[in-house]
Amino acid sequence: MNRIKNTFILFFLLAGVSGVAQNLPDQVDYNIQPTDEYIRLDGRLDESIWNELPRAGGFYQTFPTDYKPALDSTQFMVTYTDKSIIIGVICYDYLDGDYIATTRRRDFGWSNNDNVAIYIDPYNDKTNGFSFQVTPNNVQREGLVLLGGDVRDDWDNKWFSAVYQEDDFWSVEISIPFKTIRYNNVGQWNIQVLRNNLKRNERTAWIQVPQGYRMSNMTFSGRLNWDTPPKPAGPNMTVIPYVASSAGKNQEEGTPTDYKLDAGFDAKVALSSSLNLDLTFNPDFSQVEVDQQVTNLQRFELFFPERRQFFLENQDLFADGGFGRSRPFFSRRIGIQGSGDTRRNVPIIAGARLSGKIGSKWRIGALNMTTNRDETSEEISPAQNYSVAVLERQIFSRSRLSAIFVGRNNLGNAAVTYDSTRLAQTGELRDNFGNELNAEDTLITLSEYNYVFGLDYNLANIDNSWEGDFFYHRSLDPEISSDEKYATGAFLRYQKPTFGARVNFQRIGENHNAEVGFVPRPGVTNYGLGTEFNIFPSDGNIIQRHGPAINFGGVLTNEWDRLDNDAGMEYRISFLNTSYLEVGSGWNFVSLTSPFDPSGTDGRELQENTTHEWYRYRIFYRSDRRKNFIVRSSVSNGGFFNGRRFNAELGLVFRLPPTLQIELNGEYNRVNLPDPFNDADLYLIGPRIDLTLSNNVFFTTFIQYNSQRENLGHNSRFQWRFKPVSDIFLVYTDNYITDGFQTRNRAIVFKVNYWLNL
């Protein structure tokens, strides 16, 4: 009987909307109205205001099509009080069966769970904003919307929600305090509401989003009109103190157990409704998850993402200058030495960050942090002061022009410097006395200062079909007096649902020295281009889209001599059941500028000024992401420098929703090289257990076995969020030498932080 009833409901719903056109960007308004009524957050939407407000609906699919109305209707309403904006959403469900909610963990994977998402652009620039997402089990996820549609879900702040479920719908009430977000006091914001309906295998949006574009792109939003502009949130200061107790022992060095008791705080001060000052004193990041290790068969430094909360809000202002292999600022240079199991924290004394909007067109960012000397490696890491300043102006519809300055000042004695000429000629990192320095250490110089400054222009047209980045940066320090201290580049992309193309060019001077940035290979010119095609079957029952992609790139010396080339072609198939298949082949050419061991085992090295080229083949498959057992696998085979390389990667996910998820990631590399070079069998295995006991209690264990680094690492983390943005952490970490499993080091940390509104 329920199936018959639901069929009739669905029939009349589709009949009612079949003649209604899609909601298009900048053509749909929602007029927000205030309320004095007390709204009890229980998800029921039974207060009288919800019957008085206009209901927005007419959602359209973005998957599997972008031209059909939603099979399951969604409606929402928006109101506000003097303290909060409140949103009510009704998600109708005409299909029998349970919702797909894989976890109770906060900041859940958006694509793997039924959920509704609210995207708000309170600056009315269609570039930056905030997202708030809720599952049918009232699990929350929030994020910053940057650069039009890039969502950074590491941002954490205070907001409230509640969910109510019935047989044929679930509803949610969301309350977002004005003090939580930043906004301009203007009469128009922009809003988009999305629903990921995995149970029905459809994704829908209030404002229609063409396929090929990110659903989170604020270009595709409607107007949220205020009867009167929202008032400033008023004085707002939040202090988040913490206390941490730890014990650690380094068995490799034979040092005694180190007991510590630390305390510090973060503070957030709202200078205006759109400008915020963040402060930190003696910050502690012991609860941040360890880096995910990789097998490194490259010749240059690897990039690891930032995970520390203090550096994340408005991260695009500071960290998105330049692009690719030339970033003027990389926040992991502050307070971190090395990576993976060799990573160690350098104590940060204090820091401040100012960021936000001034008026409707200007954004500013300023950051200053001071680190103490690294007592474990004092000769190459004295106390330092870091500073970043950014001034950004929005021009045209959505483009931006920004100026950036990044500086490092040495607060200690510059007792050791490095031989830059030898580094440029041989790639060896030695000091002026001939002693070898550790290339994994963040600070490779102890010069008095190092500065980088420059301009960036980010192009984005109104429908987001054109995107581009253009920059010019220069470095300045006392150790390098010659020229060639610049970095410049251009990137342009054109994207439509059925066709996309891109081209990029980047030139980095030989002496460009961005010590607080990420420039792993100076003295080269990079270029690349690519194109892709998408075919959408109109009557397919299996394939959602398919098509080829072709890429070509290269590296030249700044005298235009060829160094590297790579080319690749793939054919990609996305299935209606969310699985994915990709097959491809590629070609590589490398001219070595310094000796290199391709086996990754510190064996005999290929000599500089030798050239190598090879072909490779690859297949990748990922199974249906809606299932409780998911397989992700890839296999590649082909040449590799003067030999061959076979690579296999396997990822397995097993879920007992919403409590348990077990994940196993493994990688195997077999490198065969002719005598007298080393062969290598390299294994990387990383099981992870994620236990979500409730919406506020989480336990994670992450184990990583890396045969290349001869390390077995383990990290277990317990978290109890006993109040909004207030947590108790218990973290245990240890590392072992794989040969004999002798202990390298181990540590345990207990930490409490608490959110205080003053």
C-alpha cells in the first residue's frame, strides 16, 4: 500500500512541476522575513512562523542528469532573529527503505551520506561564503566556501541543528548565529540549497547547476533579499583555552622520558561583522592527525596539506598565491620540521591573524607568528618571526587582483649558511664548511631574513566557464645578490559540460628563494596543456557520462633546453550507480640534472646529464560508493628510467553504519633495474579504524607500515565533544623500526579545550 501511495504522490508531483523551468542563477529571489517567535530547535517545524513564510522549492537534478526535476521534493524556508539566521528544510522521501548515513562523525564525507547543505554568500561576491550540512541523523558538517566553490571543511565553529523523521520525509531546523559568520551589512546575500539523496541516487539543487560544474559553486545561487540589512553582530570575543599533559620517550636516542604540562589559548575577536582577528598563544596541535605517508619515488619535495585549525580560516587569502609548484606562502613552514614519521613540531610562541572584508570589494589578510628555537636541532633552526600581508580587490564580476608579502626574520644567530652555488650546480645541500645539511628540514638557510612579494590576478567570469591565474613574485635575501630571483606564471581554463581545455606556463628563476613557500624546483620553465570531452547518453541505463582526456606537459631550463616531458591519454566512464572506471597510457622523458636513485633505496645512482624515456599503462576502478563495502583499485605497468616499474594500489572500505568504518589502503611498487642498480619491493599499508559511538564521541586508530622508510607508525585518537567546539582528546602515538620492530619513539597526550564566549 505504501508503494502505491508513494507512486501516486510522485506522479502528481512530477505532473505539477513538469511545466516549471529550472531555477536559474540571478533569476530567483527569496525574501527573508524576521520573527519574534521563539523557535525550539527540534526539527519539527511546528511553530506558526514556518506556516507564514514562503516556501522555496522546484529543485532540479544535478546527477544523474541536469535537466529533470527532483524525484524527491525538497522545500526550505528562511527567517531570522536579532541573533541568528534560521533555516527550515523539508526533505520528502517517496522511496521505501532506510536513509544512507554511513557515520555519526562530524565533518562526514558529503558524497557518501544523505544530507542537505546550505550555502550562504553573505558578501554578495559569489566567490566566498559558508556551508552548513546536516544528515538525517543530525550529523553536522561545516566549511568555508572559497574561490567560488572550493569547500574547506576543516573550519570549525558554533551553530545548531535538529532533525525530525517521519515515514515519508525528514525535516531539519538550522540556527546559525550572526557571530559565527562574517558578512557585509548589505540588503542582498546569495543562497544555494543542495540535497544529496543517495537513497534515490540523485543529487538536486534549488538553483540549477549544469553538469561539469561543482554544485558548491556560488555562481549558481539565488538572491537572499533582506527587508532591512542585517545589523552588525555586535561585540564578539571568543577565547578557547586548552590544557595538555604529555609524556614521550625517544628510544632511538636513548633519552629519558619527557614529561610536559602545557597550557595556552586561541582567541577570536570580531572587529566588525566582516573582519576578524585571531590570536594564539603557545598553541598546541597534538590532536591533529599524522600525515598520510606515501611511497616517494620522485626527485623533489612532496606536498603535504595543512591540517592545523589556526591556519585554515580564510586560507585562500594567504595560501593560494601563485599556483602548482610555486607558492609564496606554505603555512606548514611555520612550526613543523620534516614530514611523516620524521616530522617534529617546533614550538610556536604566539601568533595573530587579521582577515576579512572591508567594504564590498576589498579583502585584507595579515599574519604574524613567532617560533622559538628548535632545541632538537638548534644549529639549523633558531627562533624565527614569520609575517604575511595580503591586499585583495575584486574587479569585474568575480575576478580578483591581490598583492602579497611574505617574510621570515631570523631572531637567533646566523652561525651557518649554505653554499647556494653548489646547490644550484649539483643539487647537494651543504653548508659553507662542506657539511651536509638535511634537505627535509624546513629552514635550509640561516640568513638574516627572506622576503617574497608580488602580484596575483585571478580570473573568473560570471558563469564560471573561464578561470585563470596570473602572477609575478620576487624574492629578496642577503645570501643571494644575483638576479633570477623571480617566479611568474599563467594558467587559463575553459570549461563547459561537454568540453574543457586548459593551458599553463610557469617560469621560476634559478635564484628564486621562497623559504616560507613551496617551490620544490627553481630554475626551470614549466608548461602544460590538456583537453577533455564528456558524452552524456540520453537513454543510457548504465553510464552517466564518458569521454577521453588528453594531457601534455614539460619542463625546460631557463635557457629553453628540454629537461622533462610527459604525455597521457585516458578514457573515463562514470556509471549511474556512482562507480567509476578509467583506462589510460602515458609517456615520460627525463633528463637528469643531478644523480638520482630510481629504486628509492639509497642505492647506486643514475648520473646527471643522462636521458631516459618510457611508456606506461594504467587502469583504475572504484565501486559503488553507496554500498557498505567499497573497492578502489589501480594497476599500472611500464618503463621507469633505465628499468621497469609495476604499481598496484588497493583501497577497501567496510562499514557498519553509522558506528563503524574499517578502511585499508595499500600500495605495492616493484622496481626492476639492470645491474649494478638496486631492485626494490616497496610496501605501504595503512589500515584505519573509525568508531563513532555517538554524534559527539569518536575513536580513530591509524596504522602505517612503510617499508621504504623502514617504519611502522601507529596513532590512536579519542575525542569527546562535550559542548559545541569544546573537546577532550586522548592521543597515543608510537613508531617502530620494521627490522626487528624495535621502538623508535612513543608519546601519549591528554588535552582539553573549551569555547568561552566573552
